[in-house]
Amino acid sequence: MERVVITGMGAITPLGNTVEELWSNLVQGRSGVSLIDTFPTDNHKVKIAAVVRDFDAPSLLGTKEARRMDRFCQFAVAAADLAVRDAGLDLDQTDRERVGVYVGSGIGGIRTLQDQQDTLRTRGPGRVSPTLVPMMISNMAAAMISMKFGVYGPTLSPVTACSIGNTAIGEAFHRIQSGRTDVILAGGAESAVTDIALASFANATAISSRNDDPAGASRPFDRNRDGFVMGEGAGILVLESLTHAERRGARIYAEVIGYGASSDAYHMVATHPEGTGAYRAMREALRDAELDVSQVDVISAHATSTELGDRSETAAIKRVFGEAAYRVPVTANKSMLGHLLGAAGGVEAIALVKSLQEDVIPPTINLREAEPECDLDYVPNTAREAQLKIGISNSFGFGGHNAVIVLKKFN
């Protein structure tokens, strides 16, 4: 069995469009949530989101290429380019048939769909773009990345809602571990902060309406939380067999050592109240990594800031870890990033890698008064230095999809 390592990372996020910016802002406890200014929100109940700023797709991708992609796809290709450059991966010196792309999106090109629906209504069917469907479908991020880099290995677009990033990383990990592929670009991308998606989530009372306090709106585990905050972005990691990485003298950030997945089989959007699916995924990930709970130093929680979700995840952690649950620090990146939906797992995996590297745990901001049932150590409001070797990252999605990865400091 091959060991699997992370050799490159690329991030496009509401907290910056490089890994360095993202990490600096996470450690400083800065919020990426603001009032939406990309479309009119006068008639919307919710007027806040975590949006990507200063992203110039034509400059990064070329005008012609950028025009052929929905914004989620632009994010994915840009993040993949950053990750490949960061890895120092020379594809001319690599067997391209053994390089794959596992990148998904939960909602895909909803921005393009909405724009073209408006065109259909106002200008008629003859003016609808022939590129609507290829720009809209969620597999196009992986497809465009594979085309950009000319790689011919397996290309997979998992659609497991908000657990996509971890699903992609975990499945890539097992593929490389088996020896069938040398390198896989893995992660997720999303850009769904649109009129129609915002309205739908708001009418489902799933998102925070704290319009007068955007920076304080995402508050995982806090008793006054009122829903998640929509976000957008992309997080892509270069996963590589240790054999391949060492052969080319690559810098290694961390090692992937475990992956677990499960289904709640319970509800379209609600997590199981007892966190049974989350429990199973964490348990399987730790078994896959051949770890005891005492060996885990930090948990990156899914923690969306919803009443049921935070409570059930806490219950699942207690069930997995027992009394050790009160010893392990739990951090919630979404308190600062908002919920990046299909991009969340990839970006949060990058944050966990940086934690292991730097021995620093980012805070869970806006945690002023924890709900009584949420009584773990959530690293409230201020980053913490700690000796870290092993961390797990949780990602859970609509439909009851659960995916958990285990990362280890490389040595």
C-alpha cells in the first residue's frame, strides 16, 4: 500500500485568494461575511453572504477561457493552477495517464442557469446560449482542470452536497493508496450566492438573517445562532504517492492516513438528531487510519451554525471519543468563512494542513455563550498554539452524506 501525501494547495476564498491570505485571516479570527453587493437584495429576507473578492477571472484564466466557464468553474481552475504551481509539479516529466482530477460542486453553474433563464424570458429561446448546459453541469470543473493540464487519469466529480471536498480527497487517497494512480488533484468548488439560491435557503429558514451584523452572523455552537451563512470559493489539494513525491524531490505538507464515509438515511436536509451518520463516518475514518481516539489532537468540525447540525455533531464527537471528547480541541472554520457548500471540505482540509504545520488552531469566532448541549472545547474566539500531530476534518451534506478525513503531520 502506498503512503499518500499532500504536496500542493490552492485556495480561492472569502478570506483571500491564496493559502497564505486564507491562513493569516483564519488565525486572526477575521470574518469574511459582508452585505451582498453583487446583486440587489432589497426584496430578500437575507442580505449577507461570504463572497470572494478581487477575483479577476480573465487575468487569471484568459478572457476566452473565462467566458466559457461559470464562476464556480473559474474558481476551481484557478485554485487547481495555484495548487499545481505550489506542488512544483512538472507535468512534462510526469506520466499524465497516472494523474487524475477529483473535483466536484454541489450546485454547479446555477449562476449561468439563472442568467440564461432571464435571457429566455426577455429575449426568447433563440438567444439562449448553446454553452448553457456545459457551463451549468457540475462535472465541468474537473473536466476543465483535466483539459488545462492535459492529464488523462481518472476524472471524478463527486456530488455529495457539502461533503464533496472530503469525498474527493478520501476517494483520491484510496485510489493512490492502491497504487493505480500517482497524483490526483482533489477538492471542491462552489459559487451559488445568487438571487434564487439565496431566496430558497432563506425561505427554508436555513440561513442567518443577522443582516445588521454580518461579521457576527456565523456563530457555530453559540446558543443564539440562527442558521448558516452562504459562501463561495474553491479548495484544491495535490495528493501524491509518497514514492512519486520523493522521486521528484517534492516538498511535503502532510500525509492523508484515513477516510470514512456514511449515510444518515434519514432526511433530505436535516442531520440525524443523534448524529449517527457522523459517528459512523468518524469511526470508520479512525479505523481506516488505525488510530485510537487518544491519538487525535484536533477536530475540524463541519459546524455550520445551525441549531440541529451543531448539536448533533457534538453528540457524534462525544459518542466516538467518549471522555476524550472533552480533551480534544474542536475548531469551526465556517464561523469566519461562512459555509462554502461544495467547496467547504477542500478549503477546510487546507486549513487543517496549515494547523498541523504551524501547531496553531484557528478559533471558532462569535462563540459568546455556548448552548448547554454544545459543551466541548471549541477554541472560542482566539487562536491557540498546541502541539499537533493528527487531525480529523468532518464534512456532512444534504441528503445525509458524511465524509471524514484524517491528516497527519509528515515526518
